[in-house]
Amino acid sequence: MAPNAAFAIELAVFDQHREEWYRSHPGCFVAIQDGVIVDGFFETYAEAFNAGLRKFGVQRGFLVKQVWATEPVYLVS
């Protein structure tokens, strides 16, 4: 599996909802596996991660992502 394909479905779901979520919950975190979104928005990564573990378990990965209008850019040199 190509590295970019690992979370392709989750990223597509996130992109589909990004604008709506940004208007209602900017800066919050969401957890997604396949097309399933954990109910609620979370103030911290840890809260979203723990909610994802409760809902999805540890058998497969899930995406935890912060809701921003655009992706932040980090410079690593």
C-alpha cells in the first residue's frame, strides 16, 4: 500500500467536511476511520485520540486531525 493511500478515505471525509467544521469548531480535533466520524469535537489531540480508541479500538489505524481552514506549513531545515 502506498504511504499516501493509508488514510485516503479518512482524508477525503475530512476534506468534504472541512469548511463546515471550520465554521462551527475551528481548531478542534476530529477522529475518523474509513467513513466513520467519532461523535463530537475535541479540544486536544489526546482527547480525540482517546475517543478514537474507545470507538475504533486498536486493531486498525484511524486519523486524528485538527480543523483548520488551510493546512499549517512547518519549515524543517
